[in-house]
Amino acid sequence: MTLPPVAALGAEWQIPGIGAPTGPTAPDAVGGGDGVGVGGVGSGTGAGFGDVLAKQIGNLTDLQEGAASASQSLANGTATDISSVVTAVEKAQLAMQLAGQIRTKGSEAINDIFHTQI
């Protein structure tokens, strides 16, 4: 049994690039042009964390709606491919589990920050 290459799995399995560091932490601005900035982290050129989080919640909503409609078509008997229904439901379930874990870790991090002794 051979596994398909990652590119053949579809866009939902691809990880987007972070982008080149810019600003005061760019490698050429801080680290002397050796490719390593202070802390090794740049600010990036992408959207902020809140924007990325909002976009991913929108994607989660789309997955949930797609799974609901696929399940409804299976219940009505209009579904042509059962495996695509199962795949849609599993993707939605995994995305919801991931969102729950991210929420839990975020709230734990906030609690740790608030309980930090100064």
C-alpha cells in the first residue's frame, strides 16, 4: 500500500507560509544580516492573530454547515457518494475538536497570566 503525496490530499491539508519577517525584528535590521534576528522571530507580513482566528472560525462554520447538508442528503436518500458524506462529517468533527482544544488552551493561558505573581 502506498500513500498519496501530500499535494494530492487537497488544500485543507496544506499549511500556508508565514511570510518574510519585516520591521525592527527583520534579520537584516537586527541580527547583522546573518539571517537570525533577536529571538529568531519576525513580525511577518500576514494578518493579525485575531484576523486569522476569525477566518478559521468562519471555515469551521462552513465545515459544520457542509456536514449538516451532507448528512441531510444522506437521510433523504439523495446522497450519491456515502464516503464523501462520512468524510465531510469527520472533517467537521475533527475541526470542532481542534477548536475546543484551542479554546481550552487559550483559557488556561489566560488563567496562568492572571495568576502570575509579580
